[in-house]
Amino acid sequence: MSSRTALITGFPGFVARHLIRRLARRWPELRFVFLVEARLVERAEEGVEALGGALEGRWDIVVGDIAERQLGLGDAEWDSLAQSITEVWHLAAIYNLAVAERVAHRVNVMGTTHILELCEHAPRFERLNYISTCYVSGRRTGLIREAELDEGQGFNNHYESTKFWAEAEVQRRWNRIPTVIFRPGILVGDSRTGETDKYDGPYYVLKLLERLPDTLPFVNVGKGQTPVNLVPIDFAADAMVELASRPESVGTVFQLADPDPMRSAEVLDLMLRIMGKAPAALDLPPLLVSSALKLKAVRDRVKVPAEVFAYFNHDARYDTTHTDEALAGTGIRCPHLSSYLDTLVDYMKRNPKKTFLDGRPV
């Protein structure tokens, strides 16, 4: 048995694949166990093959389901898994902003609870690396600090609320389970290559602009003065692997956000210039936009979920003090959006048929 074995949930998802590539390179002795639903086993095997031999001889797949008691495993398999693991990377979650509450609670909250139970049952356990989200802050505005969680906030959707309750459960067991919590912002493609798995978040807006005639002016939602929390996957993955390697990280929340975010009007202006479109001509009140998007005919026309516009018009800034201090001197830093947005756009244009995260037609 390898001295170190990591259980990974959420593989072969986009974030997990980026993490595995880095973990395998950093720790050649680390063995990987992927907890995978039966319907995703073939994709997981293909995901391992795509890593080009980086995991050769040091990986296994366990077929299970985080939403089920004992992860859907029998007693013997559950005990064997618990005996073997020394650490967990828990990434599996429902990320759809329009997800139904029952589904989100089953996967995000109960799934996390079942992972925590496994950690407590593992005699050689050393570390849980839990992937949360900046948006556990819900409808809070102003500066959101890393040490803050429950400030009595409301939520915009069931994704936010269930990720909040899941993180609350993780923090409740901090005294029993050594844990590092990562809160990424809105993840986008690789800042160097543009690579992304599926289109989400700002890609809905980019796709809308792509369909727009070059001379037809676009509009700002609101005054466009709110910061937009976009983070490239390469920075997030590099930061998580680096911070997870340090004993002093235990018991800390790291917000993986842009410390110098562009404002929404600046982001839109940059998108328009990169795509050769006319500048934005006027500001529309957010309430008018959200009301219009409740109409099916409008949604079908623009093909942008109403939930997406909320994240371009929400006045929240995510403090990154712990993250910045911990990464000082490593060369790992969140690049400014202006330095790589053209790379994301170029990748999108070269890969027009990739699907949206919520499954809608491109």
C-alpha cells in the first residue's frame, strides 16, 4: 500500500483534471482513488488516459455516489476505502445556478456530509481539501472576508445556499477533521491556452456578443461599476496544490479571487473591443433586465440565463489577504483579466461546438 492515498471526488470534471495533473507531478508517490458514479466510469477512464501516463500504476476507480449513505458502498468496501486513504479532495457538487433545491441539497449538502463521515472513519487520515465557492456569501455586498461565513445573508439561488450549508458543516467539524477550504470565484478557462471544458458564466455573454451584428450597440446592465469575480483555472489549480502542501494551511479559508477585479462595464467594453463590436450604447436598469428575462421569448432569443446577469451586477469584493500572504514569493498570482480575455475569446471561436454547462444548445 502506498504511504499516501488521495480520494478524489468530482473526477473527471474540469477542475479535478487540472488538479490531478498538478498533484501527480508534485507528488510522484501519491496514489489516487477516484470515486465515480457508474454512469461516468468510462469518461473517468478516458480522463486518466488523457493525462498521458502521469498516473500509471497508481490509480483506482471506486464506483459510488456521494449522495448515498456510505457513498453507496457496502460495509466491506466502505471500510477498505477508509483504511486506505490519507487525504481527500472533495470537488463533486452541483454547479448549475438554476438547480432545484432538492437536487442541490442532496448532492451539495448530504454529499459533503457523507464525505466528512468517511474522513472521520479513516484511521490514517491527514487532510481534507474542500472546494467551496466565494458565493457562499450570497446576497452580501461590500468586502467579504475569508474568515467570514454566516453573516445572516440571503441567497440568490439554491446553488449558493446549499454550498453555504455544506461549508458550514465542514467548518463545524474543523476540530475533528484537519481541513483546508478553498473558495474560487467564477472559474474560466486557462489564461495561457484558453482551454475550458464547457461554457458557463461570462461565456454566455460572449456567445451573445458573437451573434450580435458588428454595428448593433450592446447595453450595460446597471451602471457597470460592480466588480466581476473571474478567475482562470490555471491560477486556481496552482494555488490549491501549493496551499494544500503546507501544514499551516489547516483550518484556513482561502478565497481564490482576483484581488484587482475589473468592473462590469470595463469587462463588457473589453469583450466588445476584442470581438470587434460596437461600444455599449446605454445602461439598462437591472430590474428591467431581470423582468425581461422572465419571459420565455426573451430567454430563447438571448440564450443567457437570468442568473448570470446577477453576477455582473452584484457589488461584492472578495478579500484575498490569506491567499496573497500564503502565495507571496511563489510566483503564483491571479492574472488580471485584461491580460488573458483575448485568449479565452480565441479559444471559444476555435471551439464553437462545446456545450454550455447547463446543457442548453450553443
